[in-house]
Amino acid sequence: MHRRDFLKTLLASGALYSAGGLPILGSLASAAGFPPLGSRVLVNVMLSGGPDMRHLFPPPFDPNPASYGYLTWKARARAHSIADSASAWQSRWENDYFAVSDGATTFGILKSCAWLKSMWDTGKVAIVCNAVGATSRDHAHCQLVMDQGNLSSGPNDFNRSGWGGRLSSIMQGNVVSLTRAPRRFCYGPHPSDPENHDNQNLVSARNTRQMALYRPSAYERTTTTARAIITRSLESYYAAKKDEMGAASVYRRFVDLHNSAREFGDAISERLVQNPEPWALSMLYKSGLTTPYFGEQIRNLYDSLLCNDILRLRVASLEFPNYWDTHKDQRSIIEPKLTDMFGTGKAFETLFQHLTPEVLDNLVLVIGGEFGRQLKANGSNGTDHGRGNAMIVIGNRVRGGVYGEMFPEAELARLDVPSSDITGRTALDHVFGRVCDWMSPGSGDWVFPGRGSAALEPGVNLNGLLI
Amino acid sequence: MPSFAECPAVRSARALPLAVLAFAMMLIWSGLAIAAPATQLLVSFSSNRSNAMPLDTTTLSGQAYPFVTSTKAILNVRFYLDDPKLQGSPVRTETGAPYDFAGTATNGTAIPFRTTLWPDGTHSISALVTYNDGTNEILTGVFPITNSTASLGFNPASMPRLSNAAWDETAVRKVLHAFAYGGQATDRQVRLWADMAPQTAIMQMLTFNQHNPALSPASSLDYDRLYQREGSLRSLGSFWSSADPDNGVYSGHRTRYDLYTNYGLLDRIWSKAAVSRGLNPFRQKVGLWETNYHLATNMEVVPRRTMLRYYDDILNSADMGTGYQNVLTVASTSAAVAIQYGHRKNVYLNGQCLCNEDFAREYHQLFFGILGQDNPDYHEVTSIKNTALALTDMAVPNDTLYGGLGDYVYFGTAKHYQGAVEVLNTMVGGANAYYKIDQLSQYAINHPESLNNLPVMVVRGLADDNLNADKITRIRAAWASMPTKNLLDFIRAYAISTVFHTPTRVKYLNSIDRHLLIASQMTLTNEEAYLDLYPPESYEIEGVKVFRPVHNVFGGQTGTEAADSADVFRANYNRSTNDISRFRQSSGTANGRQWQKNWAQVVPRNASGNYVVKDVTEWLWKRFIGDGLKHLGLLERAHIYALLAEDLDLPYLVDRNRLDRVFTSTELASDPALANLVQDLSMRLLPLDSADGVERAAANMRVGQAISFIVATPYIFAQEGR
């Protein structure tokens, strides 16, 4: 179905959550300075490198030497940098993990991630197990597939659209990139070429507090200072280029960047001047996190929600790069980063504390990396590349729980087989597609046209993932 | 009127200590030393000395005729070759006009200086002129000799060469922009290359040598004589941190270049090397791509001295030209990679590999482009596992002199897996990791997946973000046809091929490329680099650092990422506007030394000897954009003309009550008043050579202002083929 036809269908059904006179949500968050949300908002966080979610969510230790909870702890002890003894594994489990359960499956949550535990306890965390995208175990390729939401993408299919871009396009809003450079997740669909993309619905906001292009003061603009002269020249020039530069020109995007910066920059600056960043949020990138870059993105996300009407925010793109490819010293590397995201007083808790219930009710976090790790730790206190992994979905409207078999007993037979990993059973299309459906009913099949034929773990039903 | 470069005090600067040079510059800056150059050291390519030009920076080949001319009474001229400090005996003494370097024939014509008798490279001729009044003056010209007519032998059918007709000045500039930050070659050199067959020109343009005198010619103003110094980053860092009297780095900043006893910054050494004259920007460009993209390691993990050696070793290996697989072996067995990936701790003990697979995988994938797609399970379970075995016992000893981890690997045998291992369906043996990896590389370079992917990685990384199936097929076929995979010859062949010079080629500049291009073209002398007038490392304001790639081992910011980033655009725009003084300043004091910009030394005059606004505009556009003026349309011209001719913006110039006026190209062409104005502005003269110091400085400021406009246009962000 073409986007235009799909939009007609949605308009006819009144099902589109979007702007422009369409049915929208009620007045949200206005009490805290938040303008009404024009739609639900997806926050996608890429943990590039292939995070070991089993480190965050391990099975409970079991003293029975033949059990899953014994053998997998034994196989993975090195990744925890603990001794090769049952007492050490037990101690680690008991001291460093919360034991939680959804009634069917018991597992652990790293104690330093106490906010995540509290969200789990209130039923707002879904863990989709055995999720899989590309199976090449190649970072670049698997990230490409995950960002594009396209299982057919090969390693060199760089230019295709991303699923965040497609979703924001169908919702007639924008995907706002809060990262250093926009991920391919943000690339919008090209109107005619499926091998290409179009970024008209992409707003890049690496630093929401500095989005404006330079402009001299009103007085200086009337003078002949060097800055006034050059600024007038360039403003006049770019205004003309806006109409004169062909759409197919490779340089068109730079004219659009100028126009976008002018369009959004001044308005956002004006809005944010009236809304100083909360101290706690500013501390995230000043000293509160081991990775200030992620703290900056959280601040950017807060600002984007404050300016959602200006930005026509539908999708926000974040990343937590470089720390998840834990071939060595996994525990010392991964735990501070998990804590940065999920710890008490850390990124997400601080953000959520500053959002109104109405905003939170219409926000969903989707967090994951391009692949998982191998079942067994390697000789460098780390884990090597695998395929299947868990995805985390968090939000007030999430129906919390474990989706899929979290600890397949069948893994035991493969523990000593070289390179064994978590078997991917549920294609990412199903997880992401269901999120799309929640964002804009019916959009999942358009954003993920291959969903119908994509693998889904027997017994798993993701229709109720979000309510 | 004399140009700044022609002032006597500066012309002899090369032989002067730094303090004397600074004093000379101060005199010039204050206007005291501006005078017609009574005596000049020129070169002609005719024995009758016609069409003479300053010898300084002029490329010589074949027969040339250097000579001294003067309006003053000369007693004698003593000539010295490659002896700028006049420490030896003169090669010739002339006691009467004409003062020819190689002597004068009985018929009055000049005897040729046969440059073929001298090796290609940078040379100098100095003339000690003694006047009748007893005073002396030293004139020095530094120039490249390029007599080599070597022609590129590699000529793959799949990448057809440009015809001689299509190989023109624009083609040359596109190669320089893509591969050498625009290069520093003189306009004359660019024309010389354009007039050669492309397969000859490219041999001179792109080399891995530490110095490329034609691509990066030094002048007599470059008192540091980098062209005579070892050009590795290690040696350059040593020089720039030293108390050598020819070192122009401000004494208070020299510790920035000292990686050994101070907190030196490797990226500063690299960026200074990339923009300094007398070195080789192509070498640094490829060095950056190898160490920050293709074979990336990260100083977040790798010590700076280890990274320094990594960089130098890779380029020295590439310079040897023995095969790209050997370059990859050097990188694969380096301390930097062993530290980055952690396999320096990998050991084989008691029948067990205490190791990880990180580099075992990336050796194949990132370095050679082998993903194991033909048989993923075999690749995973056999090739990667066994490569991990091959990478055992590669300890990086501590640096006993300076502390921390050292810069080399100790290839042990006691903890190394001693057996042969099967990788990529072949058996690889060797007593230690080095031998195994070296053997494996010889095989991996011809693996079908590597043959398919590696050349595409090279081209995509350096020159083309818009590869289509046809281009990829051609690139692969060319690479596969090389019996020995020589990276330099491959790049050369590509750079003069229709695959590079095609309209579909698009290369978006990453922040480093763009800042280095601008800094390289703004910087006219090494003194300007020493004064940090245009610091190339300003790319850091765009969130990018050299040797700290944002994607870690997967490389730094790409051109497409930069092109997608509003923040990058904003930073560039704001630099041209809010920080315009960086471009516009034409004189001042920096690091305790006074300086004055002198665009006249490089901007061409018209036939009447004037600097015409239209000509200057086109010259600047070629220099910074390099598109053969394709995108220098009427709109661009009108704005730049106004800035150059009137030091005002077009809106203000036309109607100061409508400062937000937008001019379309159509109205600029069709509105008679506007068209006449643009025409009038285009013909104005720019007094870059005025005797009036204030007027001259103002003209230089306008040039800087025009540059700030040019580098804020969309065309600075990407390069197209043609």
C-alpha cells in the first residue's frame, strides 16, 4: 500500500493520531509548560555494539548441577568476573540481582538498575526475548537492518529508509534525532525509490539549547559590522536558494538544513528560554552519568517534548554507543552504562520525574541493540557476538511481562558448542511493528511490510504489548 | 607595486633566524618596508629571459633560466645551490649583467640550468647580491624540480582513463580536493599537470612519500624547511616541540607537540602536518582514513605514543608499495590494535584459548572485508575461532622509559598456539602470531569477499558516497586485475578514471575533511600555521576528534553523517558569520609575532597587472570549491562581488531600507539596474598590492570576507564528479 492510500484509509477511519486537524489526544502536560502532544511519541534507544541482556536479566542461580540456573551461571561466570565456583555464582546472584517474576518466569534485574525494577514492579516493562534481526553477527550490517527495520537489507544497502523515518512520515510528523549524527533509523521513505530515502521529516537536534543559526542583534543587523554584512548576505542568498535549488541536487539538503534551522531554531530557542532546563536533568550530562553524551540526549528529549508542537515530534532517536561490544571485561564496562540508563536518579528516572503523567501515558521507550552475545563467556571476561537477544519496551501503556521463552532449556545442550548463542525466534518486525500500531493504528504493516511472513516465536502474542 | 612576498626582508627570510624574521614582518606590517623590489630572483623558460616569473615556488623541469635583475647598480652576484645559509662556496659568481645562474653565452642569451642533472624534489637557489654601494642582499628561491615522466602502468580496462582532452584543470582540482584537502600546488603547477597526460600527472600528484614538492611546495618564506626534514609524525612532533631556531611553534605551545616528556597532542601534530607546506597532504589524508576509519583504533584506549607509531608504521609500509596485504599485516600485528581489541592478553595455555574473538572477527571484516557470507557457520566456528588462536601471545610490554603501555608487540611462543590453524579454508602456520597473521594476510587479500569488498571500502571511504552497481562492478574488476594489490596505484588509476570523473560521484565531506580543506587553502605560509591563524582542529567544535573516532573501531564521522547533521551545518554557518573575524582578519599579533595577510602572493593578476573582482571571485571559488565554476552562478557572483568590491552585502548596497531583501537569479539577470550593478561590481579592482598599507589590508579583509561566504554555501559540503 502506498503511503497516500494508507493515509486515506486512516483518515476515513479517524484512526490517525496526528496533527493538522486530525483527531488528536487531549490537552496534555500543559500544566508543566508542555504543550499538548500532537501524537503519541516513540523514543528509540540504540545500544550499538550488541548488549548482553542476559547480564542485565540473568536466570536465577540454582544449586542443582544439572539445572539451567547452575550450568548457565557456570558458563557465564567469567563475564561476571567471578570465581569458577558455585558459591561465587550464588553470591553474585543473591547480592547483585533483584529476583523478579512475571508469574511464569523468574529472573534477575541488576540491583544497580533499581528504577527498571520499580518500573517492572508496576507492570510497565516488557521484555521481548529471542528477538532477532540480521544474523550475520556483523555490527554494521546488523545495525543497518535494525535501524532500517528491514530484514532484507544487505551490508551495502546504506540508503534505504529507517523505520523511525517511515513511522513519522505516516504520522505526518517528524523524527527528531538527538544524537551526534542522525542514525539510519531516522531516514524517511523516498517518494519513489525504495532503495533511497528522503529526510524531509528529519530534524537534527544534537543540542536543543543551541539550535539557532547565528543572527546579530536587531540593532546590529542594521549596521555594517562584518557580522551584519555576512549574515545579511547569507540570509538573502539562502532565501533565494530555497526556491532555486533543484530538489534532485545533492546540495539541496544543505539548503533544507538552513531552512530547518531557521524554522525551528529561533522558535525553539524562544520556547526554551522560558523553560530553563531542570537542574537534575542538567546534572546528567555534567556529572551524573559516566556517559555525559547520553545525559545530553536525555536533556534534548525533555526539550523536544517541551517543543513537540514546534518540532511536530512523533519519534525521537537516541543512542548509547560504544560500550556494549563487551568482548573483554564485560562486568566493569557494561554495568556502569546500564546504571546510567536505569539506575536510581539516573537518566530515565530523572527524565520521567520531569514529565507529566499525560506525557508519560503517551510515551514508549524501545531499547535494544543489533544482536546478542554468545551463551558462554570467553577467555577475556567477556562475551563474543551472537544473534538472538532481548528487547526492552517501557511505558505507562506497556503491558509488562516476559514475551517469549526467556531461558530455553535447549540451550544447555549447546553450551559447549563453539559460538553458540541465543536462538532468534521473533523477528524485530513483530516487536517494532506492534509499537507502530500503538503509535498510529494500522501503521505497523506499512512500516514493516514483511511482518506477515516474519518469524514469530510459537506461543508469543505481541498484540497486547501496548494498550 | 611589490607584493608582500617580494619584499626584500622577507625574500631572504629563509636564511634568517626566527627573531629576525619576526622583526622583518613587524617592519612590513608597520608599513616601513614597503618598497618596490629593486632586485629580484626570477626564472624564465627561454634563454632570452622572457616571461620571467619569481623563482620561488615555481616548478622547474628540463631547462630553466634563473637570473637576477635589478634597478640598482650591482657589483656582483654570487649564486648558491641548495645552500640557503651560504655556508659553502658559490656555484657561480657573476660580475656583470645579465646575472644568470648558469652563466651567459657570448651572444647574450642565458645558459640553461639543466634541472635533469638534479634529483626531483625541493631545491633552492640563493643569490648574494653585492651592490656598488657596498651593501649586500640575499635572495632565495625555493622550488620543486619534477623531471620524472614516469607513467602509471596500471591501466585496468574496467576503469577507463580520462582522455587527455577531458583531463583538464578542473579534473586536476577535483583530484586534489578529493585526496589532498585541495593540495597546496601553485596555479602554474595545476596547469602543468592539466597539460600532461593524466597517467603522468597522477604519478606526481599522489605519492606516499613524506614530501611531495609539487603537491606541497615550500617557499622561501617557509623558514622551517620541512621539505628537508623527516616527515613522519614522530619526527615532526620532535621538531615542533624542540628549541630548534627554525621551529616556528610559539615557545609556550611547544609542549603540545611533545608526546614523550609532555602532554603532547597527536591530533595537533597530524593536523599541522596536513596543512604545512613542504610535506604531503595526500599522505596525511590516507593516513587519517586508515587509522581513523578503515583500521580505526581509538586513543580512548590506545596510548598516544602507540597511536603515533601505528600511524607512521602504516604509512611507511604503504610507501614501500610491496602490497596492500603487507600494510594490513603491519596494522594487524601492531600494539595499537592489540591494545584496542584486547588480544594482547590472549594466550593459549593448557590446551585452552584464554581469548576473545573481537579482532579475530574484525581482522576479516573490517580490515579485509571478509564477512563469511558464503558459509556463515564455517566462518563463525572455524575461521574466527582459529584466527583467535593465531592471535595469541601478543603481549605489549610496558614502555620502560616513558611509562604506560609501549608501542610494539612482543610475539611470544610459549603462550602461543603452536599448531597450524585452518582459516578461510587454508592452513596457516607459523611459530608466533606475526608469522601466522602475515601468512594469512597473503591469502586473505585474494579471498573472493575481500576482492569484492575491500576496493569498495577504499573508494567509498575516500571518494564516493554514491556508488551504484556499475561503479562497484568496475572498481571490483580493477582491483581484482592487480597482480599485487598496490593501494597507491589503485587510487591513482581510480583518480584519473571515468569512474571517478563521473557526474554520479558524490562525496560528502566529513567535518575533518572540510576544516582541513579550508585551513589548507587559507594558509599561505607555514608561518601562518605556526601562528594558528586558521587552526584546522576547529573541527572539534563539530563534535569530532582525530584519533578518537566517534564509532570507535568502526570509524569516525562519515561524510553522509555530517551532511545529515543540522549541528554540523549550524557550526559551519556560525563560524562564517559570528566568527567571521577568523577569515577576515588581515593583520595582527599572534603568539607575540606580528603578521599580515598577503593574498597578492597567490591571487593572479589580469593581463594589465590588476586584481579584478570577477577574476578573484572565480579564483577563490576554484580554490575552495574546485568544481570548475559549475555552481558559481549569478546569485553567488552577485553576493561575492558585493563583498569584494564594496565591502558590503548586496541587500545593503542596493537598498539599505530593505535589508532583508532576497534577490533571485532571474531578477539579477533581468532587472537592468541590478544587472548593471553586478556587471559594475565584477569589474572593480581590488587593491591587494596597494602601496597604502591601510588600503592593502582592507583589500585582504575583503578577500577573507568573500571566503567566509564561499565556505558557508552548500557547495563546501560535498564534491560532485563531472
